[in-house]
Amino acid sequence: MRLILQGLPNPRQAEFFRSKARHTAYGGARGGGKSWAMRRKLVLLALSQPGLNALLLRRTLPELRENHLVPLRKELQGIAKYNEGERVFRFPTGSRLRLGYCDSESDVYQYQGQEYDVIGLEEATHFTEAQMRFLTTCNRTSKKGLRPRMYYTCNPGGPGHGWVKRLFIDRRYGEGEQEQDYAFIPARVWDNPVLLRADPDYVRQLQALPGALRRAHLEGDWDVLAGQFFPEFSRERHVCPAFALPTWWRRFRSVDWGYNDPCAVLWHGVDGEGRVFTYRELYVRRQRADEVAARILALSQGEDIAYTVASPDMWQKRGAILRSEGGFEGESIAELFALSGVPLTPADNSRVAGWQRLRGYLSPGEDGAPRWQCFPCCENLIRTLPLLVFDKHNREDAADGEDHAPESLRYALMSRPAPCPPPAAPRVRIYDPLSTEEPGGRPSFLSI
């Protein structure tokens, strides 16, 4: 029997099909043809690789049914046998394609001990990082000449926004992760001529969305996500090209301490109009206080630093004994910094007021330019600031997360004087010799 699959891939989808990377992600904006690309890729693999075992996942069963099960049953009718109880398509090549979902965090454990040559995560940002990591343990093969692969389709937003952005957009990798294993093919609605011909009004619907949603869904901007705490942040507006700061600008530093968690140190300069420019970043883990202080001094060499503000918990006596590691014993973290040549000042740790101060600095000044900007070298600040989301218990605060660099920035801006509106010009009162009122509306001695 001859099978004719309807439809031709657009150039972006074809690039997705050709990718040989261990992990390949496709998408970014809405309307890029992600679901069709995922289905077609797995069907082509099942037809071309005898005995392939593939798994296609969505987060919920209704999504799985509408986006994949219904189209696949129609497309593969008479070619692949479908077992409704197992939700498995069996191909004449001996390959099988299983459809599943992970509605709850623990649903991934139903795949424990199973082996899949290929796994597809449709709408990958709906999956948590823990779910993704567990599923990678199932992505293995005993077939010679076949390399296991995982495919992802995604849009900005959702509980998995952070890990998808880290791996495929920011390309930041941890232990056991290799850059060459990850490929990202961006796609937007303009890359999908089939949709544009069928529904030309869809683009206008995306263009009519509010600013943050428009950036995410139309442009595929990964600095925007649902529940974002600082939707005002924009790389285009708040990240400026590096330049040499004038020597007369006031410079200062801010520190958010961490040992197992990251320690975030930021350097700032203030111009004559009160604008703040963050021009350097130090973001390290598992370094002692004296080691961090030494690096701060080395990076600040030749600069006149007015002060350094730091998180107030650095003054707590934690009984940190570091003599065995070559450090000090018994002092607070702040005292360790001071002994190493970096005296600190406790920062104002008012969270709600501090975030509002930061929000004010992100807003434009009288000339339209933002009152805070940073240099491109501040990679972790740029990466984590837009990832902050609202605390579900306190909508005026940010939820816990990787907030170390934003916390350091909050300390810095809280150390600056609050911006004041320019004084209003006094109203000039025209002198009237016959007036019976004094300035301020008070009756004069001429009134009766």
C-alpha cells in the first residue's frame, strides 16, 4: 500500500526535520506550525526506521486528543493500526508511536523503566524541568546506528519557560550538558504560509494583543512570560552598548551573598541626571567570602568606589568556620569581607518598596529614556530579571526563584535618593493696584 502524506514543510519546518542534534526545539511565536511539524517528524521517523519506539507527550489528555490523536487517526487510517486502550499506533515497519500525557507532576513515573528511541514534548514550556529531566532518562536505545533524540515545540511562558530559555535561547549549560547537543529553530507566524492563506486575519489578532503578550506571541520574545513581575523590562530599551564611564561619575557596588546559591555582585555608575548604569557583574558559586572579596578588588582596580551595599543577612553570626579551607573563623560574612579589604554597608531590604523602586527606574524619564540601563556583560542579571514572577500569596512581591542578581540590583537602587519630580514653576501674579486681595487670596487692608 502506498501512503501519501499531505502537505509540504515550510523552510523552518524543513530545518527542524533535518536537525541531527540530540535535543531540537522548534517554535517561539504563535502560528509557526509547531504541532504539524512534531507529528510529521515522528511519523516520518516511524516509517523510515524499522522497529522505532517513539513517545509523543502533551501536558493534558484533552490537548493530546485534539492536537494529535484526532489528526493522526485521520492521516494514518489504513496504514498504522491504532490501539485505543494503549494509545499506540503500530506501523508496518514494526515501529510504534505511543501518545501520552503528564497532567500531574508525578505522571512521568508511568514511563519509569521504559525505553524510547525518540521522545517529543509538544508545548515543552508546559512541562516542569523535573518532568523533562526524568523523561530524558527514558530516552535511550539499544539499536545499533540509531542515536536517541528528543524534540520539543514551545512558546514563551508556562512553568517550563525558565529551563527551555536556558537551554535553547540563552544556551547556558550545567554539568553533563553539552552545547552541541542542543539546537533551536525559531519560527513565527510569517514562516507559516499555509496559515496565512487560510486565516489572514490571524496576524491582526496577534498584533492587537497587549504589549507583553504581543511580544511573546507575535515576535517570540522569550523575555516575556505569563505572570511576569517586570513586564516593563526590554532588552532593546534597558541593555545599552558598553561605553567608558566618565571618571567623575559616582560609582558603587551591590552584593547579594550566596555560597551554595549564587553570589551576585554588581557595579554601578550614576550620571549627572541621576540615571544608573550597571556596567559589570560577578556571579559565582561555592567561593568563600575572602575569595569573592579578592575578585571584587581585582575587578575594581583603578576605580573610585564610593560604597558597597549588601544584603543585611551578611551581618548575622552564623558560626561559619572556614579555617579548614584557609579562611577566617567566627566572624560574620560582612566582617570577612571587611577583613579582606571590602567594607560593606547594610542595604535597605524592604522588598515591596525595593521592587517598586526598581520598577520606577525601569520606566522612562522626561526625555523618554529609561532611568536604569545595564551593559551586555551583565548576562545573569539580563537573564534572570525578566524571569521573576508574582508571588501567588503576595501580588506586590516577587516569588522565590533565581533572584540573586535582581536582589543585588534592588539593594543598589534602594541606596540611591528617591527620584523627585522637577519643581513646578511658580505662578507669576500680575500686579493689580486696585485689587483688594493679597497674594494667596487673603483680603488686604483695602477690603471692607
